Amino acid sequence: MNLILISYKTNGGGAGRIFSSVQGELSQHGHNVVPFIGLYDQESMPEEWLEFQPPPVKERNPFAIARRAFPDGSVNRQLNRLIDKVKPDVAVVQNLLQYVSPDVINVLHSRGIPVVFFVNDYGLGCVNGYCFKDGHPCHKCTDRRFLRGLFHGCSLHSGVMSTLQAAVRSVALQYHWRSGVYDHVGAVYTNGRHLTQHIQDLGVAGDRISKGVFPYVPDVGQGGEPDLDDPYFVFYGAQVPPKGQHIILAALEHFDEPVYLKFFLLRASKALEGQIAAINAAGKHRVELDVTSKWETGVREQVQRSIAVIIPNCWNSPHDLVLTESMSLGKAVIAASETGNEDIITDGQDGIIFEMANPQSLAEKMSMVMKDLALVDRLGKASRETFERLFTPPMWYKPLMEAVELAIQHEKNKT
């Protein structure tokens, strides 16, 4: 099968890791997978497809992001050239609106190409992509009144650039939903009951949705045992309010005994740095902050040596790739309720669930782990078994291909 895989970027973040896993697994099954990427590294792009890619843009360039959020003739012309060359049987699109406009779906539809929309976050129906506002989950915009984001402070940060990007997304979402572009999507592939319900609330018919775990093949390295002489917890990821780092720090106030935390972030605000410095200065708890290490350059080994990974989401997330990585290493995970992680974890068997946005609940679960290190071993072994049962490529390849067949059938029914 000839397949065009369209995404907004391939470098960094969860979207990039999912893209690489999908591309690799489909290729191993004999499919010819051709990329079409909004933001790409020219050195990693196969040379035979480089001339067919959208014109290069700079990452986080606000003007490029604004321009690409709407129909862009230069992008569409390149996609038509690629279609002429590849003659695809189907296209899988992922994470549009940033660097690649959803208008590419219109191009694919005009050429009679079935479309699978791979939805791994709330960008399809939320200005900030997290369905998060004022510290809590928010799903108001399933009524498709996205322009409220211009006035309701829906950006994740207070800075000018974040506010401008939220404004662009508000207008772009309103434009694309009113244009009917998503009516041309034959099937949606997604994960988690909250995200699935959100997509249906936006108006996507349930029979067009295929559910499966997010495709991802983590690099597990050489393995390692927890450091039980100096046990610590790990959080790693982006510093945005929905990720809930503040819940972990607030949980420290509920401990009589000292706690050791390691934070691995892509970047840290001055406010967070100051908060961590104040905690360390008090002398009771230890919080280490690392903004340079990545998964392959130290984070993986630190996760392996931890007694548990904390995923304190304050949004109705699908299952985290952090969960996939942690379970692949056989690590105990402490995750917030009301998320896709709760859909995966059986509380007390292969992980631990605490009440979302409740620091005291998190503290109680962390204390339980600290006082019963044998539990760390039991949860870790069970989490690895869950990974083998749910997250290996055969487990997500089948539902992904079911979505492909659903899209092909949808296109046939229209003709």
C-alpha cells in the first residue's frame, strides 16, 4: 500500500515520537510510507522526498505559524506534486494546524484519497490543545464556538507570543470547522475515553472513530534497578500548567518525612526555579531540576533508578507516552485520575491512581510507596507485563489498519 504520512513536525515531542513509530512499523509491514512534513530536519528527510516537502519554515516563528494555520497555496502545490509522484492509496494526517493547515485534507479529498486523521491531543477542538483552563479541564468549545478563545484567556501562558498564538488558533479553528474540511475525513484514530468523547461531542460520528493505544516504540536501553539506598521520584516532560508539576511540589507540604524528587524539563520558568530553590533552602526535601538531559542522554537511566514516576496531569489527557516509556522499563507509576492513564492502569496492581489536582491524595500515594519498597518491585513487574500486553507494535498496528480500511470504505461509499 502506498501511504502518505502528513504531520506538522517530526523532531521532538510526543508527536515526533509517534510519527517515527508509525512510519517504521508500517514500513516493516511492507507499506511504502512517504512523509509530508510542515517542520522537518533536512538531514533526516529521505533525499528522494525532500523536493516535495512544504517550503521550509523556522520553528516557533509566529508569522510562519499564523500563515500555515490557514490554506497555503505553496503547501498545497507541493502536496499535489507528491500525490502525482506517489499515487497514494490512503493518507494519514496527524497534528495539523501548526506548520501544516488542515486544508491539506481538501487537497486529498479533491484527489479521491481516503484520509485517516490521527488525533493524539485536543488540538482538533481546543485553542490551547489541552482542554484546560483556570487549573481544571474545560470542554466548552465542543460547541465549536472557538472565537471565545479570543476573550476568555485560553492561552497556557501570559506572555505576548502565547496569547497571539492562542488568538490565531481561535480564528483558524473557527474557519476550518465552518469550512467543512473535517467532513472529508474518512476515519479518526485516537485513544482514551475522554478524548474519544470530546471528538464525538465535536460532531464526529462514533462509527468513524477507531480506538487504540498511541503507536510508540520506546528505546528501553540496558535496564537498571531502583536506587533503594537513596530512593527518589521522577517527573519528566514539558513545563505547562496542565502537566501538573505544581501538584507535586504542593504535595511536599503534606509530608513529615523528607522526600527526594528529580524533575527533568524541556525548560523551566524563573518562577519554578525560585520555588524549587526555596524548597531546597528549607532543608527538609530535595528537589533536583535538570533542563538539559533528554530521554536518550540521561533521563532514561534516571527513570530506571527511580522508585516511581509521577504523572500528575490536571487535564483529561489521553494516555501519556511517559506512561508507555515507564511501563516499558518496568517502573511503578503514580498517575492522576480522570485521564487516559487511568484507563490503562489497574490501581494497586500495575500502578497507582491519585485524585486529580489533589496534593494530599498524591502525598498519600507517594508515602505508601516510600514505606513499602517491596510494592515498588511488584508494581514494576506488573507494569512491564501491561506494556507487553497493550503497547507492543502488534497491539496498535491492527486498530490503526482498521482505521485505514474504514477510511477507504468511507471514500468508496461516497462514490
